[in-house]
Amino acid sequence: STETGIAAGDETVAIMDANSCTVIDSVTIVTSVEEQNICIITVDTTSSMNVVVWDKPQPAMGIERFNVYREFLSVYNLVGTVPYSSLSEFTDTTNGIDPNATSYRYKVTAVDSCANESDLSDYHETVHMLVGLGIPPIINLSWDNYEGFTFTNYHILRDSMGLGNWDTLVSLSNSSSTYADVNSPNTSGLRYQIVVIPPSTCVAEKAKNYNSSKSNTTSVSNPITLGGSTAVTNENQPDCDGTATATPTGGIQPYVYSWNTSPIQTNATATGLCQGNYSVLVTDDQGDTITLFASVGIVPGISEKGNPNYMQVFPNPSRGNFTIDISIAKREYVEIRIYDLQGRLIEERVLGRVQGSHIEEINISEYGSGLYYIQLKTESSMEIKKIILE
């Protein structure tokens, strides 16, 4: 007599003949399901869940399903079941399981239609990466070792802008567990990931292949305080050809610039500047701001060849009230005239005969913002400067 469908374990067998004579014996039925091994463990595309992958045997060999176990306090607990007919992968959606927090160990078994379960497979352990900020711009990376198969290198990937454009930063030996990115870009969205390549490609049936194990993806927030400096080139009077350049440091690129010129200039370098004091508001990609200041002077020398007279105007830019400081080498008749861009005379001061220094206070705030021309006219020379009204 033959019995089928009996699960593994100890069974008692009783045999009785026609005369009711009975013989009792015990038998141990052992499982015949072969051990199922894990191929690889990686993370899903969101880097928030672990994915366990195995190559299932073909044909089924009586296997009905696969059980997945996760280690906790040295005990492996059942966390999921996958039918043989399904894709041979398991995504661990258990609440509180986060590959960004720590590494995890998994094992799998195969179960046949008689509920016979194979032995637990060898474990695989995920790669967990940590990122720390060193002395700017250094970013320090450290990670747990991947366990489950032999491999040659850890490949460090970097996504500088957080847009999914991963570049291989460096490949390190399998004995490595730390790396310092000494030239990290000062950008928002900076991310890192570690990849290991298995000896062969894992195939989760139904044409889904896995050719690498990825660590969690870790973003970096750069805490370097926004700062900066400015540099200027002085004006060759009366050309208003000075420049001021802002050089921000820290913060998160890209930077946005807003100079207090009229009109407002939005490049790192403001051009066409007359002598005067300027400021620029610098805003980084995270909305942090800083105001930098620059003072444009004049190139030493006489503003007009052969002209011993000179004129200085300040403040420039101005809100309409400003000072004209003139120096006349010899006593002669002097006039000051102010014109708008259309050449219209809007202010005139007849100073008479002047020698030496003279200061004239001007108020043209009734006129609109923009560029105006100041003309210093004597009997022997003429000088023109620009004034900007804000």
C-alpha cells in the first residue's frame, strides 16, 4: 500500500493481517525540496524599500511558493510569501523597514505543494551608506559591506543636481568602507549611491533582470554659510566705465544677482559704473541672501588732456541730492550745467569767476530716475560726468 500527500515529519504505521494481528512501526518523512538561494538584494527606485531577488528553478520541481525571512535579533522571521508563478522577487513594504536607516539580512526557502519547506538559504545583507560633512567642500562616505556573493569593487555614484544623472565617481576595492569626495559640487540635490556587481546577472523570471546591488541613496544638504567678496575696476573719468564683480562663497548654487544700479543689473559683474558706492543682493538656490558692497573710484590722472581743472560728483548713484566738488587751477569764469538723456538743460549754475576749490550742492530729485550729464565749463576747458538717479 502506498500513501501520498504526507507532509514531512514523524508518522506511525500500523499493519494488520486477516487474523487481526497487528504490527506497529514509526517512520520519519524528510523533505525533498532543495534549498533555494538568494541571488541579490537591492533597493527599489525610490530607495525606500529593500528588494530580494532569486533565480527560481526551471521546471518547478513541485515548488508551490517561496517564503522570505528577515533577521531581527538573530532570529529570522517570515515577512512574505511569493507564489512560484509570480516574479521571483520580493519587495519588503513592512512599515518601519527603511534601507536609509540601517542594513538588513534576508533568507529564503522553497515550499512544495505538500507544504514541505526547504532549509533556509544563506543570508544576504544590504549595503547601507552614511554621508557626513567634512571640512568644506569635503563629503565623507561610509558603508556596510555587502554580504552574499563575491565581488571585486564598490562603485561610488554621484548625482550632482539630483536629476537622476548618475556618474561613476570612483571604483574602490571590495575591502573599502570609506571614501572622501574632496571636490564635491556646491549644488542643491547632491546625492550619492554605492553599487556592487554580482558574478552573474540575476533573472527574476518574466524578463526582469538585476545586474547590480544598490545601496540606499543619500542626499547632502550643504550647510556652508553664504558669503562673498567684491572686486572693482575704477572709472576713467568722464566715461563711467567702471565695473564691480561679486564673488559669492558657500550657500547653494546657482546664485541670483541684483545690483542697485539703474537699470538693475543681474550679472555677477555690473558694468558702466561711474565713481560711487554700489551694493548687490546675492540669493542662492535655497533662498538665503547676502548683500555685498563695492566702491568704484577713479583712475588717477587728469580727466581731459591738458586740462588742469577737475570735477568730482558724489554720491553716485544718487536719489537726486548730490555734491559737485570742483577745483579750478586759475581764476576764470565757470558754469555748471546738467542735461537729461534727450539733451534738455534741466539745471544751470553760473558761478562767476572761481579759483581753487568750490562745492556746489545740487537737488534734481523732481526729475525721474535715470542717467544725466553734468557739464563743467570754464573759459579754457570743459569736462562732462555722468550721474545716475535712482
